[in-house]
Amino acid sequence: MRICLKDFSIYKTSVWLNALLEEMEERCQRELGEESEQYKGIVEESRRLMKKCPLIEELLDNEELSEPLNFSSEDTKALSRFLFLETGRRDWEGIQMYLMGCRDTIEILRLLKII
């Protein structure tokens, strides 16, 4: 049986691979926090918005809400800003993950003396 790269998916991973992916995500966030003032600013502003508007955190923490949430106009603005920041954070993390993968691949190729 031939295994293709398209066969690899986060949904088909084992427990140990899931742990590895979580570790990589933490490494990604740590590196970005150390290297990027912009990323740090996004994370800090997101935290401030969650403290200012507890409904955001309640919305994020609940997989399924048991009752409707009542957002004021100010809450809605805070949620809108939070979602904008969240998109930016995810963009930064996606790029960082890609670059980490490139660096790790080059390191493996060097260890194998392929390059």
C-alpha cells in the first residue's frame, strides 16, 4: 500500500501525534510572543477585551449555550474587535507554523546529510 501526503490529516492522527501538534502550537505561540511585538499586542488586546466583556469569554468557553446571550452595543463592538484580532492572531500563527516546519525539515535533511 502506498501512502500519499494527502492521506495525512489532523483528523487521522494518533494520541502521540496530537500531543506533538499541541507542543508545536505552544512553541509557535511562545516564539511569536518572544519575536513579534505585533503578535504580543494582538494577544494582549484580546485578553483586555475578554476581561472588559465577560460575554466574549462565556461565548468562547461554551460549546453549546443553554440560553441566549444579551449583548449591548458596547459588547457587540468588543466582540467585533476581538474577532478581528483573532483572525490576525491565527494568521500570524499559521505563518509561524509554516516557517517552523520549513526550519525543522531543513534540520532533518541536514542531519540525514541530504543537504
